[in-house]
Amino acid sequence: MENLVEAKALTKHFGAFEAVRGIDVEVRRGEAFGFLGPNGAGKSSTMRMISCVSGRSGGELKVLGMDPGRDGPKIRARLGVVPQLDNLDTELTVRQNLQIYGRYFGMSRQRCREKAAELLEFAQLGDRADHEVEPLSGGMKRRLTIARSLVNDPELLLLDEPTTGLDPQARHLLWDRLFRLKQDGVTLIITTHYMDEAEQLCDRLVVMDGGRIAAEGSPSELISRYSTKEVLELRFPPGARKPDLERFADRVEVLPDRLLLYTHDGEHVLAKVHEQGVQPVQSLVRRSSLEDVFLRLTGRTLVD
Amino acid sequence: MQTLKASWAGFEKSWTWYRRNWQATAVSGFVTPVLLLVALGLGFGSQVESTALIGGVPYVQYLAPALVVVTALQGATFESTYSIMSQFLWQKSYVAMVATPITPAQVLYSQMMWIGSQLFVRSAVFVGVAALLGAAAGPGILLAIPLATLAGLAFSAPLVAYSATLEKPDAFTTIFRFVLMPMTLFTGAFFPVSQLPGWLLPLVWLTPSWHGIELARGAAFGTLDLLPASGHVAYLTALVVVGVAFGVRFFHRRLAV
């Protein structure tokens, strides 16, 4: 399968600070690829290098088969970029934002008008087309930013934290739009620190931490490799001494307010814990998630 | 060719914005110089005796071509400070542009094209008003429009480059007070610089406003000689070129990280 992005030993440093410390990544055509990691893991720096805005400090990088250092404008002509922070022209209308952006790609005015009309519908902003952007809600602005990134029919769409700061309903609406794009054959690269987002959207992902890749695979592969089928969460009052339950589970993680017992049968372990006379404030059996993978790999939780 | 097309797209964005918001800039760009012309040219000027030093013309006619330059310089300051910073930091429109095939250098070119066009329009409007008020000595004042635009750009280009290096707008107040104000008052717009103490003159010669005023006034009264005129134009052009060269560097440093 054709690779749209190939990075080998890719690094980025700002002065003495190493944001990306040698990562190998391949993104295949048609897939949704994720960078999962906490803030400061090096996700955004990586994205800026892939979007051919920021130069690499070391290693190799090919995007759409070309070298970003040499063919930046040519590559960018075929990319769509959704930045972490909206940078819409807030004093222009929704429609003008789309049309002007098309002009940046050298499209004719006629083509820009047609494309804007099509994207207004895609972003469900038709009734706001001629309103100024400033008063729109966060979710609407985000949808407009995504619509704008599609103005040049990109082969590769880069989304940096696409749903950070949005309410659940707005997030689901956005995910739905991204699914549609994926079905249309657009390759997606997504950074996120939300594990549910990564699970929902990504075919394959890498877990990043401290500028390095800690693990790589599909969400289910990663879960089965680094976690157990189920997790029993036991919550205790703040400051209470937590009992030693290592013998009941494959692995136990101690968090400030709770214990996580990794096991293939959560209910069974819960019953045994109760037999021991341990009385947690709250107990919950759930399936393992990428959050558990991250905890296992880094010893830290993803979102605090 | 590619560069021109890309820069033009950026220009179009500014034009789209202007069509929606022109009233706001029109007030500062138009009303202020008209007030100056009326108050100082007609009002104060009525008490000023014309001397040989100011060419023996009514004071308001002496003042008008210089005020075209002052208007352009004030416009240049307005367009080259907060607006530039906003497009890096607040609105981030430059950041959005460089995610497309447009390069940081082309972003700068489009910005300078836009500022140039704005200065031209401001200068032209001013000349029109001056003519209506009887402040134009003759058709030569029309030449003040491109000359004032050049002088404005000569101040704008280095200022845009400087604005591209800032993280907060505090320095702008200093520029308004200690660069724009003295440049407006002491570089020959209101009285001949020969009235200034001699040691100040080298400083005056450094300012784009002095060169612009010399050019605009000379053009308006038809007293311009080729050699000094070429010198003024060359100096102003050099400021534009150097400013743009630094701008390209700073825009790249700011946007390509």
C-alpha cells in the first residue's frame, strides 16, 4: 500500500528543547492515523512538520512522496490543515472565509463559489452562510475550520486536536463529519489527548510521550497487547489507605483516589475483593481502553 | 508569476475585509487630516504671513502637499502595527495562510501591496479634499499622491518587519510618541527645517517624512530639480527594500516554526 507520510528518525528541537526525539511513522493512503499523547508529547510539532510549515531538525520525512524542505508549497497544495486553535477570519462571513481560502490555493473565483456552497452544506452552516464568523459557537467555528481545510479537495487531512474544548454534542457531530470524509477516501491524521476520540476515529495510532513513540498499532491491538480485557475500578475515600490486592489481578495500578485491577473477569475479582471484607466507596467493572494502555506505557494518566 | 498570484490572493482577503469595514478606517484616515488642514491651514494659516522662505504662497497651500505625506505616514503607522501583530497573534490570519501553498515571504508581499494601496487611496482622498478647500497650488499636487505613498511605504516596511518580531504591543505606544509625533511636527511639514538648530538636521534627513515632504512640496510647486529628487526617491526606495528584506526574514522566522 502507498504511504502518504514516511518519517524516519524524525526530530525537532527548539533551541535546547527537544520536542520530537526521533520518531518513525508511516501513514498509508485511506487510513485514519492518530497521534495519542498528553500535552507536550510532541504531537503538534510533528503535525507542523508533516504539514510542511515547520522544517525538521533531523531525520527523514517524505509527504506525498516529496521532500517538505524542497517542495513545501507543492505538497501544501494537496493537504488540508485543521489547526489546534481556530484561525478563521472572524470579521468576514462564513462564506467569505471559504471562498478566500480557495483563492489561497489558486482556485478560480467561480470554482471558489461552487466549492463554498458545497462545503457550507457539508458543515451544516448553510443558514449562517452570510453571517459574520465572530459570534458563532465553538462547534460551528470548528466545523467551519474543517470545511475550510477541504476547499482544495485534499488527499491528506491533518487535524490537530479537532474537538478540544467542544461539548459532547458538538464533538459527535464533528466525528460524524470526519467519518464521512474517511468513507470518501480522504486520509486523516489526527492528534488527540482524548482516548475515546482515538478509539472512535483511528484505524491505527501511535502513543507519544516525551517526544518519542511509546507504542504503535490499532486501538484494539494496543489494548490487547498492553492491557487486559476488563478493568475493575475501586474508589476509596480521599486519604484512605488502599488495601493490597495484587494477588487477585494480573496487574494493579494505584491512582490517588482509586485502584485499577487488570483482569479478564472483573466481576469475579470484585466478588473476591468483597469476600476479603474490603469495602470501596464505589466499584465499577469496565472494558479496557486506550487510557489503560497509556497508563501502562507511561505510568501516568492521559487527561487529569 | 507564482509569487504575484499568491500575493494577490492575500491582497484579495484584505480587500474583502475592507469592503465590510471601510467606515472605521475612513474616519481615522480621512477626518483627521481634514481637521488638520482646516484648523492649521485655513484657521491658523490666516494669521501667518507668507514669506519667501515658504515660497510666497498662502500658508494653506504651503501646508497641503506636506500634509498628504503626513497622512500617508500616519496611515502607514496605523496599518503596520496592531494590524500586523493581530494577524500573527490574535486573528492568526497569517498562520492560516501559510498552511496553503502561500509562503511567509508571499504573506509579507501581499501585506505590503495592501498597505501601499491603502496609502495611495488615503493620499488621493486627501488631495481631493485639499483641492476642494482651495489648498492646491496647481495640478502638480497630484504627484504628491504617489510620492506620499512611497514615503509611507518607506516607513511601513521597516515597521512591519519590526512588528513581526514582537510578542506584545507595548512598544507601539513608544513608536507613536517618540517617532511618529516628532516626525509629523519637525520634518518640514509645518515650517521649513532651516528654522531648526543645525545639529538636529542630520536626524531630520534620516526620516522618510522629510524626503517625502521635500518631494511632494517640490512637485506641487514645480520647483523640483532632478538630482535632489532622484536622491530622495532613491533613499525612500532603499528604505522599502531593506524593510521588506528584513520583513521576509522575520515573517519566515515567525511563521515557519
